[in-house]
Amino acid sequence: MSGGGGADSLAGLPRGFRIELDPGTKKLTVDSLFGGSPARVMRLTPAGVAALADLEAGPVRTAAAGQLARRLTDAGLAHPVPPSAGSPSAGCDQPGTATVTVVIPVRDRAAMLERCLAAAGSRYPVVVVDDGSADPAAVAAIAARHGAAVRRRVTNGGPAAARNTGLTGLATDLIAFLDSDCVPPDGWIGRLAVHFTDPQVGAVAPRIVPITASPAARRRADGAPAAARYAAACGSLDLGAQPARVLPGGRVGYVPTAALVVRRSALASVASGRPPFDPALRCGEDVDLIWRLHDTGWRIRYEPSVQVPHDGPVSWAGLLGRRFRYGTSAGPLARRHPADLAPLVLHPWPALTVAAVLARRPVAAAAGLAAGWCDLTAALRRAGLPADGVPAAALTAARQTWLGVGRYATQFCVPAVALALARPGGSSARRRWGRRIAAASLLIGPALTDHAQRRPDLDPVTFALARIADDICYGAGVWAGCLRERTLVPVTPRISWRMLRLSGRRDGKD
């Protein structure tokens, strides 16, 4: 098997794969594409234009088409569509053996384990890791009833340690990690495993949706508590409906191990004498693993067409407490991956525009918008591309910056925002109200925008208040983790001077 970090790590997408352009990808000209994550303009050579035409007409048939498909899918401009006829053994190291083992860590939660094992079925061998349960006999009885093997840890070590225990001695090509509070649909592993026909793919994740978001739950949603309806709309592990390549700084920056299929050789490549999961991390161990897989050269795919329901808290205390716990992982992750944790990336001209608008300085805001316009226009003209859509792009950049700054302020600077709202000050009434409107726009604007996009089963006010509380609790967790680790990396914004990335023909590729 060729894979992560090896000589073939830049090999093309295999024959038989198709690609689908991302909904956000736009053809600027015959030989240029805009989109991706992070956003860029990709220029194509005449050979690249011909290869793209081949890809739009059907699956990969030539080496040139495969190489272009790889570049497009790596950049997030397109997504791979693997051959659907394969089995989970396709593309794996030993197709003659059982190819998948399911590993389920659990601590007590016997009823959830029963439900999970019943849904998982008996097609693949299952290893249940009892991570120090108070009633190990109940866990063992349930596992035996479903034909699953049990590995018992006397003391609780957390999810990372439990998964490492489950991996010991496994020889199958693929490992499917599954949390005991998940209810996987039939065939979920096979539908993800077809991605492994690409030897560069090290892990594939489904979309994790709250059980309260399932069609059956929605039919019973009348009269459900507001917290349950908020959880259905904003599941902490739900990464959206669009497929993506998973990489730090991308649209999907990580995937959870609540449900994840991984190539065993990929796990071995990141271990380097250590356990694949860092047992020192009680939270965020899945993010650490995904980023180490990426650093080693493996591709990680997010496949939202496969949905795995996941149980979770549906009370406000449970939801907000979980968000706080998730936030605490940022500090330890910053120690391990300092370059991958930027809570906010600011481009100077949109940032100046937003700051001037909030300060009620219209001339400065117009100057910032004009400077961003000129910057984008110059970059496109240097590349020989039309600049027709630059005004709209500059406005979009300013809007996205406002939303990003608002979310950052709510998560990490809410005392300052609250002070701006409440402080009477010695200025005129007009200035005081202007300051309060600016602060309120940062606090409420992103939440109401999120409500408009998600269309949850909640009124805008309730949703906005819940979203703000969600962000505050997550930010408090981040600050707590930063204090423990003595780092400010997770709360430090990053400045990027390049608003648009150009790639492709200028560097001799495609």
C-alpha cells in the first residue's frame, strides 16, 4: 500500500473515480476556477483544460485527469466520488481477510451499549472496551449477547486510552471507531469504506447528527424542550451537509471519532512508538489524531451522505457543560499543534472596514473597502483574470469579517462587550447609543445570521440567546485550558496579508 508521506503521496486520483465540483466553485474563465478551502484561484494549462473536460464527462481514465482530480480535491474545489461497486475490502492491504473491526469504548451506559450493538449488527467483529465501568458484569453480558469481544480496563483512562486498548493486536485493514451512544445505520461502514480505493485516504468520517435530529425524532418534536430543539439544530459534532477534505484551517478542520473508519496502516504511521491516541488528552484526542494523520500526508475525507445518529445531552446544563469541556481541549492541542489553532484569521482591509463601521467612521470604512477592492483587482489582473465580481467579493469579505469578529468577541471577549453595552460613560447620549449598537451587533448579529441559515425549530430570540450562551461557555472552556497550559495561542487572532491565493499555471502545474 502506498500512502501518507510516501513517494506516491502526490499521485493522481485512481481510475474509476469521478469528481463533483464543490457548490462554491465558480468558473471565472475557460481555464480558471475560483473556490476551495481556503479560497483560491486555480489556473489551468491547455492540457489541464482538456483534463477537466474529461473529468466532467466521466470517471478518471488518464494519468493527466487523475493528477488534476487530485489537485482539485486537495484544494477543496471538487470532491471525489469513489466507485460504488466496491466492497469494504477494495483498496485495502489484505482483501482475503476480514477487513474491518469495530472498536467501541464504553464506561457503564449499558442501555446505550445495548442499542449501539443492536444497530451495529454482526457483519464485522466488534471489540468492546470496558473503560473501568462500575458494573462490568452488565457490560460483559450485553457484549456476549451480541457476540462482541470484551477488553476490560480496571481503571478508567478516558476515550484515548480505551481506544488504544481496543487496537491492541488487531490485524484487519480498517478500524471502525464507534461511540456507545451512537446508533449507526445499516451499511454505514461499507458506504464509507469505498473511499479507501484511493490509497492516499487514511480516514473517512460520516456526518454525526443528534438523535433528536432524526426524522422519527422530528415527528415527535412537538412540545420538545427548547434545549432539545437547539441540540437538533446545532449538534456540537455535526459538521454540516457538504463533503470536504479535512485539514487544519479548512472548512472542515477536524472530524470526531464518535464514528470514524481509519486505515490501520495510517494509525501505525502516526504512532512512531507511541499509542495512536494520546492518553494524556481526555478531550480533543480525536482532533490530535486527525491533525497528525494530515501532517503525515494522509487524506482525510468527510462524507456527510452517511449520517450516524449520536445521543447527547438535551438539557441546557448538559449542552453548555459539554461545550465548556470541548473548549478546554484547545490549550493542550495548542501545545501539540500551535500552527493549527487560529480562532480568527483577519485580512487587513476587511478588518479595517469592519473596525471603522463599528467606530462609526464612514470615511475610514469606505477607504478600507476601496483598498480591499483595489487589492483584489490588482491580484486578479496580475493573473490575467477578469475582475467583474470584485465589488461583491469585497463586500462579502467585510461581511464575513464582521461575523467572525462577532463570534470571536462573544466567545473570548464577552466581558468587554458587556461593558460596552452597560457602561454609561461621560459621552453624549448619541455616542453611548452608537457604542451600544455596535457592541450589540457583534453579540447578536452572528447568532441571528446562523438562525437564518439553519432555520431551526426555535424562534429567533430563543435561538440567539442559546447560541450566545453556547459560545460563551465554549470560550470559557478555552480560557480555562489556556490557563492550565499557560498559552494564549488558542485565543490569539492571526493576520493574513493575502486575501486571495493563486495557484496552478503560474507555478507550471495543471
